[in-house]
Amino acid sequence: MKTPEAKTGRVAAALRRIPAIESLLNREELKALTDRFGQQRVTDAARRATEALRQRIQQDPDTEISVSSLDREIVMLADAAAAFSLRPVINATGVVLHTNLGRAPLGESVAKRVADIASRYSNLEYDLEEAERGKRDVHTAKLFAELLGAESALVVNNNAAAVFLALNALAEGGEVIVSRGELIEIGGSFRIPDICAKSGATLREVGTTNKTRVADYAAALSERTRLLLRVHPSNFRIVGFVERPRLSELVNLAARSHVPLMEDLGSGCLENLSAFGLSEDAEVGESLKAGVDVVTFSGDKLMGGPQAGIILGKRELLQKIRKNPLFRALRVDKLTIAAIEATVALYLAEDYGAIPAQRMIRAPKDAIARRAEALEASIRALGGFSVSLQDGESVAGGGSTPGQTIPTKLIAVGDAQRSADELATALRRNDPPIITRVEDDRVLLDLRTVLGEEEEREIVKAFTRLAVARA
């Protein structure tokens, strides 16, 4: 019978056989690792590996002590430590503008443009004609003028910043009139009342949750009124007995009262998408043509560009916004400007297929179905998975086009040895991670948001590895 004292002695003897950190690092196998990752990272990995071995020995004194096994574990830990935290993933959810997955991916030509500007000096704030300091706004302003007829344009780091900056510059110390039905909250606790309060403006609510008329805005006008605000409904919709003033009515009221009208369009829809199933989103250009004084929207939603908050509108008002000291704190860098320039250029060329978000939204169901049939056959051929095709729905996402869906074809996958949640977890742990949906104990893949053949091949490889592991 082994006594506790005997076990303690065996544990102590086993611990003494663990190689010292210095001797491990002097091995040829790890010297090459140091060249790759640096001395400190490999040393940290060696300490973690030996500490894990010590804990195993404490539980079981007969644990094998193998220097080659330690080498492998140190390599694995060093590799993991060196890996980037932000990684590309495959979005098979069917949510085109998936906020948690980075919203709109950039097109190839846009990414190339960003890389060109990132790796060289640029005329970001340099006037090449006058050989003097210029303004970074000019690069995007001229393109938005050409595309949408905007008198002026400013770009900040997101739409929340755009709304906040405009309210602070145009309405600080005064009142902003807004419908109660538009006091929204979207992701990250972005609430219109909170943004307004922080901007230094006072919110003047009019109407009711479901019905607001232009007369409500008119009745609220006073000497303290600085702005009329109209807000995109974002990721919610009200149905039933609903009434909202026509945009033309608010434009006329603003003109008569000499109070600017600002519209937060949020989703940044630059083209009519009704032919593709998204019929209710307001277009930025139409708002400007209607006479809205200031329009704000996101760059990385339906526009399909980088994260940015874009402010378009009357030159005099935007000059006032630009002079606000907060503009410098919220402005974007050269990479965002380059991405916006390149994205807007694709709209000007009407090359919507080169804008991934637009391409995915416009993809017809039968094209998705053909791709799904081929991928379904490849997964089925591996054996061990129950695979079928079914009709389904994709969504724009990202707080855009609430309640609207796009018809699609889904691949439903089951696994006799794994639950749907376990299968989805295994796919997320793949390299690259594959993000799916789970419904009715089946993993669903929507190829609308899978970016082409290369990603489809990665999905097949992932299922192949799972099939091999099961065998």
C-alpha cells in the first residue's frame, strides 16, 4: 500500500527530472523558435509548458516526462501567443452587415487602394497646386458632390460620432425637436436622447410613439429651437396605426421657420435596392435633393465601405461643424479616406459587383442555390453527415432595413455524433473560423455571405477534418 509520504517522494523525484528553462532554450529545436518569435516569448512559453507539466505530476507522479513533448508544447504555446487576436472568419450566417463580424468587407480594389496609401506618403493634407497645407476633407467631398450632389462633406469615425458632432455644433444650448417614435437605441447602448444630452442640446419630444404629424413639430418651435431632427428607425419598426410626416413637409417647415433640418439615415443607402427585396430604406441622395440641410450615415452599412460617419449637406452648416474643436478628435485617418474614395468611385462607375455588401444583397436566390447544391454534394460525399437544402432568408443586418429579408437557399447539416451546438462550436474552432446559424438542432449555412470559391473550399476542408476526427 502506497502511503501519502511515498507519493510525495515520487512527486518530488519526478519534479526534479523536469529540464531547466535554460537547458530547454539551448536546445537546437528551440533556438530556431527564438529566431522566429524572440527570446521573451519563447521563454514565457517554456515556463508555461513546464508549469503545466508540474501540475500534471502533482496529480500523477507517473506522468511521462519527455523533452520532445515539451518542445512540441512550447512550439504550440509560442505559436498561439504570436497569433493575431483579430482574425479573418468565414461568415456563413446570411447576415450581410454582421456587426460582430466587422460589418461590410471591403472590395479587392478598395483594399488595394488602402494598401497603396498605407505604405507610402500621401497628399493627405497637402495642396499639390499651391504647395501649402490643405484639408483632408477635399478628397471625399468632391466624390460625394459628384455622386449625390452634396455641397460639402465631412467624415468622422462612425455615425454616432457624426450625430453627436452635428448636434453639438448646431444645437448646443438650444432645443432639438424630434418625434417620440424616433428615440431609438441601437447596438452598444447608442441612444438618441443620451447622445443629444451629451452634445449639450435639449431634446424636445413631439408626437407619440406611433403617430407624429408635422403640426406637432410646428407647435414645438420656439426661440430656443436650433434644429429639427429626423431619425432612421434603424433595427426596429412599428406596424399598425403609424403616421410620420413626409420628408417634404419637414423640409418646408424648416425653410419657413429658418431652422435647419437634420436627418440621421444610419444605414447609408446610396442606391435603390427595392428590386432586390429591400424596399423601404431612404436613399441619401433623395434626402439631399428633397432639401434636407444635414444628412448623416454610416460608411460600413449599405454603402459597403469602411467604418465611418459621413456628414453631407449645406456648405455653411458643415463649415460650422468643421470648426467645432471636437471635429479634430473624431476625424478619420488616411486609410479610411482612401477606402471611402475607392468605394464611392465604384458607385460612380456603377460597378456594384465590386462592392461585396452590394454584391451579396443583389445576388439572386437561384445563384445562391446553385452554389449551395455543389457544396451540399461535397459535404454529403464525406459521409457521416445528414445534409439537405432548404429555403430560407438572409438579412441585411447592421441595423439596416428592419423587418426585411432576402430569399435564399440554406444548407442544413446534422451529425449523428455531435449536437448542432457542438458542430457549430467545432466549425468556429476551425482555422479559419466558420460562423453559422443553429436552428432545430441543425447547423445552417447561408452562402450569400460566403465570399466565393476559396471560402467554400475552406468549408469543405473543415468538414473533412471533422469527418476524419470522427473516424
